[in-house]
Amino acid sequence: MATLRIEAQPSAGLKSYTLVVDGHPVPMRSDHKGDVAVHGQCNDGSRHLLNYTMFGATGDTLAVTILCAGHAVCQTADQIVAGSEPYGAGWEDFTL
């Protein structure tokens, strides 16, 4: 098992977000960091999936970095709540 550190960077106006890695919700602390255990080991090439949802005003953003043993294995660009919708969602594949 590998323990991943998840770091989120929400824009100031983003009301809420959820992060799920390999089907496991990631409990985020008030500093927008959290940890989750996944199958595999750092640098083993195993494939994993990040799902995210967010709620906010048009133009609010969320960026996410996933670290394994201190090294970034996934970095999302700013994801934007678009149009007149208050919700945004997406996913990123990544390997350890």
C-alpha cells in the first residue's frame, strides 16, 4: 500500500469540493491537505484515478496535486466552474 498526500488549491470563492482516489473519498483538512492509501507502491507504475467535484460561482477554480513519497505523481491545471452552472467535475488518470 502507498499513502498519497493530496493537496488542493481552491480559489477563494469556491464553496466546496470533494476528491476521490480509486473510489476512496479523501478527507481534507482545513489546510486543504489530506491522505489516502491506495494499492501499489511509489514508482511501481500502477495506474490510479482521481475524481473531483466542486461547487461555486462561474470562474471559481480548483487545482490538485498528488504526492507519493514527496514526489508529484499528478497535478491538475486549474479546473473551472464554467458557464451558468454552479457545479464542476472531472477526473485525471495517474501512475505511481
